[in-house]
Amino acid sequence: MHDTETGPPTAPSVPADTRTQHRPDGSVSGYHSHRTLPVRAELRRQLTRRRTRLMLGFLAVLPAFLLLAFELGGGGDRDGTGARDLADMATTSGLNFAVFTLFVATGFLLVVMAALFFGDTVAIEASWSSLKYLLAAPIPRARLLRQKAIVAAILTGFGLGLLILVALGLGVWWYGWDALLTPSGEVLGFPAGMLGLVGAGAYLAVHLMWIAGLALWFSVSTDAPLGAVGGAVLVSILSQILDGLTVLGELRMYLPTHYSTAWFDLLSTEIDWTAPVNGAFSGMAYATVFALLALYRFHRKDITS
């Protein structure tokens, strides 16, 4: 009787089609970096968040609050010189009410909206310790930042459009379809006034990109969402304060908020494009610089701790 020497047990064979296939570069077969974190998935995530709904909801109800204030206050009044400002003319037509609503929101509310959607997007993931898991998916850092910025831009544009549409609809319903009256005394028919209002919204969407880029930079630089959002808003407030100092002279033209109300020039029969063009260029220039700083910082950011 001979002993038979047996070798180590062999692992059961695995069908070739169930084994993980790797490419020459080490990536798993079927993985495509450009398919990670699709915009629709990120947008769905952001729309389920409470802060998104609260901000969009507040933008939707703001025109109703303004309308109620005008009705309780008895409408606008002329001052002693007979001059009229935007508040005086807000109740003359739906277009004027929409323009006044946009003016009220320009200096602060729209800034907060853009700062919230862009400043909260990455910092909140870091504060929840979920950022490292997103990048381990793996999602390239540049793509993750781009996808989140795209979704934030969609929400910002939607919020701006929502404010204008609700204000216009409510104003037309309550004050009618009359022409747009400007503080300079010009009268624009409803079609021309609508075109000017659309142009004003488009201008603000471009100009607000400076605060969006700044908030995004802050968002990748801190793990505190409130710090990123609040920091961007504080910079805007500081810029507005400095812009009011006439002693600075032409230096004020380089402040990011200097052209925040340049959209008024679009509400005219003969448009002077100087200020709107300068404002759009200023907003995009600042946005480009801040976005590049955000990308540079995010590539160097330690997300493992």
C-alpha cells in the first residue's frame, strides 16, 4: 500500500466572466471617471436638503410679503419735490413691482443665495466626513468639484428665475399689465419692459458668479459650511461699504460689487451697455480667479483625516 502525497487544496474555479477585469492602467473594467457623480444624482441630493427648500421657498414668498407691505402701508407716495423712486412706482404695474422686488433682493438676498448654494456644497460633505467616501468611489477631484459647481449654478439660476417669475405674476395679477415706468421718467411698453426684465435677470446671473466662485473657494478651504457661506457674505458686505466711500475714486470700479445694480441700464429705450458689460466682465473675471484657486486648493486638500 503506497501513500499518495497530496498537495495544497485548490481553489474552486471561477468563471472568467465573473472575475474582476483590470485594465493596463489598473482601473476596473467598466469604470469610467466621466460617468461618476452625474448631475441629476447630485441635483436630486441637493433638492432633498432642507436648506435648499427653505431658500427657494423664501424666494417664492418674498414678493407676497412685499405686496402685503404695500397694501398695509397704502402704497408709495411722492416726496415734496415730486420725484419718484422705485418704491413709489412699485404699485403702478406688475412690471414695476417685479423690478422693485429684484432691486430689494440684489444687495443681500441674492448674494446669500449664491453663497449658500456654492459655499455649502463641499464644506458640508467635509463636515459630515462623507467627502473622503465620495472621492474613494472613486470620483476625480476636479470632476467632483465641477459637478457640485454645476448643480449649485443650476439652483442659483432657478432661484433667481423663481423670484422674478413669482414677482411678475403676482404683480400683474394685482397691479395689471401697464407699462414699465423708470425713475428717469421713461415709459416702456409691456413687451419692451419684459425684455428689459429678462435682461436684468440674465445680467445678475452672470454678475453673481463672483460670489459663487468666492464661496466655492471658501467651501474647499474649510470644514465649516457656515464659515464658507458667512465669509463670502461678509466679503460682499465689505465691498459694498467700500464702494460707498467716494474718497476711493476710480478704485471703486475694481470692487466686485461696484456694478451690482448695472442692470438698471437695461431698462431703457436706448441702452447704454458700458456698465452692464463692465459688470459682466468683472463678475466673470473674479469668478475665474476664485474657481482656479478653489480647484488648486481642493487638489491639495487632505481629505483622509
